[in-house]
Amino acid sequence: MEPNPLRLKLENGETIYGTMTQDSRSPSISLIMEQAGCDFLFFDMEHGPNDLGVVTDMVKVCRLTKVVPLVRVPNDEYHLMARILDAGARGIMIPRIETREQVERIVENTHYPPVGVRGCSVPKGHNNFYTQDLWQFTEEANRENMIILQIERKKAIENIEDLVSVEGVDAVVLGPNDLCLSMGVREKDYLSVLEPEIQAVLDAAKKHNVPCGIHVGNLDWLIEWQRRGMNIIAYSDDIAFLRSGAKAGISKLREAKSQENG
């Protein structure tokens, strides 16, 4: 198995940048995001319309680029995590994390023996369909694949020390929208209200030497949390990019026409 570039960058103290595709069904999205300068791309299977077959094809193309394919799985069930890793995702992000027991089960189900109980088939997308010595491959996969916890529940904040201290957790990424709902925060500027909770996650992650990030469309907040030490920066998504790009151009055209008509 090839080394995971994201791991190498994080271990070298670098910050990694990427985004999420929620609605695109085209494998070309990886080529576009490579040109945009992304280090990684989350393929969303929690809220996106894409099934395993579609995401598998998108991951295959992504592996041919400099962008590292990650997948947000819909749940922490074994078949939802193991099969997408078989398909070639270099890591998965699991939503709605709350307890240490849940995290321990996730680590067990996503790692091969002797660490966990994941079943093995070597020549799949995760190894570019090459054969390889069984034990060499499983040791490399256990080392290189990334298990990312999405922190988006009040209970996760309360248990954050327990969550990030589980061996086998490779990163945590905050989901402010769901955290806002879980905390009952109704203020429009909910990112400011949630600042203490977000800081608590970052502090716990630093304490246990676990990379920490956030996924949000607010550039000012991404810059601020990057300044504070977050090193996984996930900016916006394909829907927002398409909307904002089209809106900017159409608005400028309408404005020019209006000025022309005096």
C-alpha cells in the first residue's frame, strides 16, 4: 500500500486543505479540486445522494490525482466503513460520535488483526488491485488509513478527552452546524457562541497529539482556527461553490445591463 500523503504532511507539522463534495456524481470533481489546490476531498455519503458504487468510481479517479480521497460514511456500522476502505478511501470520517465505547468499536472494525477484526481482501481498490503479502499489507493499511471522528454533538464535547485518547483515532474534525443544533444555540453568529466548545476540542486534541480540524464555509473563522493551531482545514462544499460562482457572475452581468440601460 502506498504511503498516505495526508499522514506525512500532518506528521511534518503541515496544515492540509480540502473540501467536501455533497452532490456531485462526476468523478471529474477530483480533477477540478486538484487544480484548485486541495490536499483532500471528502466524498459525503451521509447527506449526499451517492451510493457505494458511485463513490467507489469517484474514489478510483481521485487516487489518480494528487488529492487524497476521504469519505464521510453515513454511520458507524461495519459494512459502511470496511467496504469504503476496501474501495480505496485513504480515510473515513464517522459522524455523530458521542462515547468512548463507540470509538473503540469503530477502531476495532476498521483495523485488521491483531489490532481489530476487519476482514481482508488484498487486491481491491485500496491496493490498486495489486496482490501483496497478506501481513505486510494489513500492517501498512492499519498504519496508513485515517480514522477521523466528526465532533458535532454536545455529548461528544462532554466526553472529548475520552474520545481523542483512544488509540487508533487519527484526527477529529468539528461539524459546527450539527453542534449548534445539539447545543441548542439559536444565535445567527453561532460560531462565536460555540467558541469555548470548539476551543475545548482543539485543546484536548493537542494534549493527545491528535490532528484537529473544522469544516465550515466561513473563511474568517477558518483563518482564525488555523491561527489557533487547527491543521485540517475543510472549506465549504461543491453546492456552495457552484452557487457562489454562478451568483457572482450573473449578478455582475445584471448590474452591467442595468447601468447600460441607465
